[in-house]
Amino acid sequence: MQASFARQKRHEVHFLYPRLGGDSFSVGHTSAFSRCLGTMRSFYKLMGAYYNRAKTTADLQPATLVQSVHTLTHCLPGTAPAPTTTSPSGGGGATTTTSTAPSSSICSGSRTKFKYFGVNESGAEFGDTAIPGVLGTDYTWPSPSSIDYFTSQGFNTFRIPFKLERMSPLSSGLTGSFDQTYLSGLKTIVNYITSKGAFAAIEPHNYMRYNNAVITSTSDFQTWWRNLANEFKSNSNVIFDVMNEPNGIDAGTVAQLNQAAINGIRAAGATSQLILVEGTSWTGAWTWESSGNAAAFTNIKDPNNNFAIQMHQYLDSDGSGTSATCVSSTIGAERLQVATNWLKTNNLKGVLGEIGAGSNPTCITAVQGALCAMQTSGVWLGALWWAAGPWWGDYFTSIEPPSGAAVSQILPQALKPFL
């Protein structure tokens, strides 16, 4: 019963995408559909989280379905509000959305600055119904100008999502050869980032799945990571992020797959790079104990003792990151507390690989509180905002310069004080 219901859930989540225009639908062809990309990602994340919470078909509430469909349709032509921007005084030049950063006194106490602080650079994982897809139509790589913008501000870490099926074509499988064109695209942006002295965290954005099936073979996954690490082992500024947001899988199984990845990476001779492991249940910080991750991840071992636990945390009511409304101005620190205590107890380090919220006073204060709690804890190595990327349009957490919705307030008020 449970297995068939899971298949039904997957079918219903992916059913709506073709209905928007069939297999030929291309969000990159028009500005209107390009603007919808961020909202589509929000829609799928909401639907995925919603369906995974449901245990039986009786749990599926029409009101939630309507809410998620509204999230998607709101971005269609003529409905999305334009981001607020300002022009430089004197006229001419690029439009900007920046403002003065407040004093770092918003966080009192002894602080340890983040070693890794930056943004996700999304785009290469887009178009997951179009495999392998067409560059510039179904997916894109991050813009070098975006990297330049953030490094000039003082940020030093960029997380690069990509699709496992594009890197490892279905014809050859996980243990076969990589697609050299796609690999070259990843290497190009990674080399650009690290040439600036910054760090590039590379991650298969696949939720511990390949070709719509849960990855179960630790041997295959170890081989895949050994092969990929071999391509980057000479670059010490690369960070290996094992897998984005596993979900619907037992925490113990996810921990075993992460251990296999660590073994493969080190076996490739990549011994200097940081490795990030992620737990089940979307690797949520606020569910780290209840999901089983706390018990399962205490025995992760790295022969080079250079790994960290990556968690994600959003601040809306269900923690999905699909609403610009935060629960409260203190919810950021509150949702990290249990995870922070667990890291301390187990003498481990953490990285908050995704955090996002709306550009409003409540959310700004909540993000400040989260980052302050992290920097005063001594156990968090860094944090990354979700997300930059050239195709987000006016999505509320977009921090793509110059006019992403989070640039004008979140960047100067919630992020820069923690540099």
C-alpha cells in the first residue's frame, strides 16, 4: 500500500508540469515563462513536501492542493508584481537595488565569523522533466558577473546544483562515463569561482534519486563520487556536497550512502577538500532529531577528518521556503537550536546550505537571529542563501544581482552584517 501510494504521489506531482504546455514547453523562450522558473521550483518543493507528509490518500487536503497550484499560477503573465528598484543618481548606468547595511551590533556576544559564507547559484538543475535538456532553454549555468558581484561584497562560497542525469546519462548509468559537455560546463564555473579565491560546493540536486528511482546501491554511489572527485581532486577550493535534500528514505540508509560517498571521494585522492553530508527529511535543521538523522549521523567517519553536516532551514510555517511570511521574528534561532545542541554534543561542525525568507521586517529579524545564533555557537562553519541564479525572475528569495527581490533588503540588512 505504502509503495503504490508513493508512486501515486510522484505521478501527481509531475503530472501538472506537462499540462502547462506539454513536452515542448520551454521556460527559457519568453521572459514571462523565464520569470516563472523560480515559482515553479517553489511549487514543486511545496508539493513534494506536502505529499511526503501525507501518509494515506485520506491525508491529502484539497485546500493545500489549491494553495500550491495558486503558488504556480501567480507567476503567469500579468500577475507577478515587478521588483522595486532604484536608479543611480545622475541618471545612466545599471539599475540597482542596494541600500546601506546596518551596524553588526545586531548580534551581541562573542562571534566566530563564518569560514564559508555566500549563496546558492541555481540554474543547471532546472528543467528536470527535460533530460538531458538543452542548454539555454531547459537549464543554464550561473553567470560569472553574479560571482563577481558577491565576491566584491566579501562573500566567498557558492553552491552549484546540477542534475545527476545530465552528468551521468541514463544510457551509461551511475557507474558509466560522464557527459563531457555538461561536465565541462560545471568545470568552467567552478574554475571561475575558485580562480577568485572563493569556494565552489558542487552538488547533485537529486534528492537521493536517479532516473526517478531511489539510489540504494552504496557501491554504485561510491563509484560515482570517486569518479567525480577525480575530476576535481587537484582543486582544494572545491567542496563536495554529497546529495541535495534526501527525503522519503530511512535516515540510516541515507547515512550509509553518505559514508560511501566519503569513501569514494577520499579513494580518488581528493584529500584536502571539505565534504558536506546531508540527512533525510530534506536535511531540515528543525527536524534533525525527529527525522532520525541525529541518531544515524553520529557514526559518519572521514579518514581526513574534514567533513561537516549540511542542514537547510526555511522560516515559513511549514519550513518549505515557499512563503514570504515568517512564523515570527525569532523563528530562525528557534529552529536551529536543537541542531546546534546536537552538533555541540557530538563535537561536529555544521553548514547551513540553504536559508531563505521574505524581504519584510519580521523575516529580516528572523534571519539575523538565525545567523547570530550560528556565529555565537562555535559549531557552524557557514551559511548559504537560497538563491542566486539568472532565471529566478522576481521570485521572493532571489538574490541574483542587480535586482533580485532579496538584494535591496535581505542582502544589506540580514547577510552583510555577518561577513
